[in-house]
Amino acid sequence: MTEFFPPTFMTPHALDDVIDWIRSLPLDSVDRKELLMDWASIVGVSLSGEDVLRAIPELREEEGRR
């Protein structure tokens, strides 16, 4: 899985850059969330709900519809 991430993202300090990158990918929200969670697992980062929503803003809209 690590081959999907640029080498500069393989550190916990890259969270903001990873969020920007994930946000820009032409993937649906489920795939982007899975990619973000995989990155967090690989580098050992605990993501907050706000981190996930920053990376995938449309999830906030989906939550509002439930």
C-alpha cells in the first residue's frame, strides 16, 4: 500500500499535506476515506473526526442527511 503515497508523506508530520492531497484526488468519498485511514495506519497517526472531514468535506454533507 505504501507505493500509493509519495515518499514525503510517510511521516506523521505530513498530515496537512496528506489531507490536501486526499482532497484533490478524483476518487469517491469512500475510496478517499479508505486511503486516508490506510495512510494513518501505516505511519501511526490517530485521526480525529475533524481530520477526516477536512480531507473529505462531502462527508459532512452526508452526515447532515442522516
